[in-house]
Amino acid sequence: MKNVSGVTIANRTLANLQAAYNGESNAHVRYLAFAIRADEDGYLRVGSLFRAAARAEQIHAANHAQVIRKLGATPEAVIETPIIRSTRENLETAIEGEVYERDIMYPEFLKIAEEEKNASAMRTFEFALEAEAEHARLYTEALQKLEAMKQKTVFLVCSVCGFTTEKNDFDRCPVCHNPRERFEKID
């Protein structure tokens, strides 16, 4: 198998890390564009959610990149121009992507990293998997209650694993145990 630059990839985990890095990098760009559209459409809470998720995807990409470098490769992403539709359609697109990552992509990547005994890859995949599950839940809730999503909201994003929440009643991240004080506020 070859990566984007044509360099032979020796193991499946490295190939999966590259795919995940590319996907998270593109999700970051896409969600920022979706946030602008949500704000324009008057769904300020959805705009805040998209910005928070974009930051989480950026954290996932950085975590994946760190492991890619540890394996002696260079992280590579081909950024695609996002297709922007209505806020409702953008939420549907986001849900589809997050559900795919939660149910198919990251579980498969985790299984292979486990087989190849790559603890660093397992950790970054687990962090992303947990955050993507929460994103899917938040996006689904936003779509179901779209007309109530006009108020701006502050979301908290874990600076270590990208877990995203609008709740303030916790001391540590439920995924990586990072202290609440180290969460980023995104509105």
C-alpha cells in the first residue's frame, strides 16, 4: 500500500493513521464552513456546536499526526473544498460522517492497531472514537430540535482527546480524565 506521496507504508496501522489524519483535517475545515452557514441561517447554537466539533477534529488530527511522526512518517492531508448546504442538510452530513467513524472506521482501525500492538495508535483512535460518538449524539439532538437552536451556546472541548460537551458539571474529562480547567471554551 502507498500513501499520498507514494512512499510504501509498512503496516496497516500507519495507513489507518494517515486516513484518519486526512479525515479529521477535512472534518475540521468542513465544520468551520458549516458553522458560518449555521450562523447565517440564525442557528447560533448549531454554529457554536460546529465550531466546537471543528476544534475537536483538529485535536484528533494533531494526536494522529504525533503517532504518525513517532512511526517515522509525515502526516499528509488532501483538503477538499467542503460542499455547504442548508444547516439542516449540513447537520445530516455531519451525523452521517460521525456515525461512520463511530460505528465502522475507528472500531476497525482500533482492531488493527491492537493486532499490531501499537498502543499509541490505539490511544488516539480510542480518544477520537469516544469524541465522535458524542458528536453524533449532539448533532442528532441539534437536528431534532433545530428550531430551538437559535441561542448561542458555549461548548467545552477537551484539549487532550477532543471530547465535546455543553455541560459544566464535571471535574474531569470522562474519556481521558483531563481536568475541567484544561478544557477550551468554544462559542
